[in-house]
Amino acid sequence: ESNIHLLNEILTQANFPKEAFDRVKKQMLASIQERQQSPAQVADDAMFAHVFADHPYGHPIMGDVKNVNQITQKNIEKFYQ
């Protein structure tokens, strides 16, 4: 029953603490930078960008450094609403 209560709380009363937001954003940036160090991953990204161009498949799932840096806590809260 506590799992259902927790799920209900997450879905109806979600909060986005600054510390958690900052931590996840740093993790995403680190993952993107790590991905950029792998020739195979860079090649995959380039191939998808070429084949799919402006389609969502043509963009990395995690985004890129520029776009992740532009995400704010307010953006996340607004998206949730």
C-alpha cells in the first residue's frame, strides 16, 4: 500500500528540489561529454543526423550540451503542469 501512496504523491504533488535538479542536470552533461569521447557514439550520432535530418530521430536522445544548459527548473515545473 505504501508504494501506491508514494506513486500517488509523485503524480499529484511532485516537487522539483533545486539540489536534485542540479544533480540530474550535471549527470546529463557528464553523459553527453562521455558520449562525445566515444568514436562509435559520435559516428552513430552523425549517421542518425544525416539519415533523419530534422526528424526527432536525427537528434541525440539526451540532447546536447547547449540545450541541456538552457533547461531551467522553471521549465521542468511548467512542463509538469
